[in-house]
Amino acid sequence: MAAWPTLKEVRALLRLQPDPTEDGVIGTALAGAVGYGVRRMGTTTVVNPDGSTTTTPTYPPDTTTLPDEAHEAALLHAARLYRRRDSVDGTISWGDAGGVRVGRVDPDVAMLYDACGPWIFA
């Protein structure tokens, strides 16, 4: 079991040194990835004694019981969101080689969340 990734872990994955400007951008990407992960991992609903219900995230941002797969998914997702700023319009250009469209969903992140997250039927 793990916790959601930290800024230091994302920076290490990206092979970057501490930098106040970049840490702010990485932190924003990390917050987005953790926010998505909290929603993706579902909620728990409890019926209160008075009959009302309380819904809370199954794995809130401060959890320490997060499945390892979800930790890795959020880590990869944060790094992807950080690097996504290099492809604002959704494409990456390699000069003479042309451009490549950046996919909307990272299949590795989706697979890791699918391994431990709730099934969602739409």
C-alpha cells in the first residue's frame, strides 16, 4: 500500500533537479493527476443514524492505503501532464520528420487504474 505521489517522486521520474519555477508547474500537474485519481478510484457512501448519507472519496488525497497500481498511475499521469505543456495543440513536431498527434489517454495509466479501480458502466 502507498500514498499518492509526491512532488519529489514526479521530479525524479522526469529526471529534473529542484527548481522553484518548474516545481510549481510539476505541482500543478501532480494536483491534477491526484484529483483525477481520487475521482477515478471512487467514493464510499455511508448511511448515517439519522437516515442521511455521507459520501467520501475511497482514497482521499491524504490516504496511506492506496494500491500500488494507483500510485504508479498517478505518478505517470502527473509526468505526462507536465510534459503535455510541450504540445499545447495536441501535436509534437520533429522537424523534417513531421508531427505526431498526442493521444488523449495514456494506455498504461488507464490499465493501472483499471487493475484496482471500480468498474464504471456508462
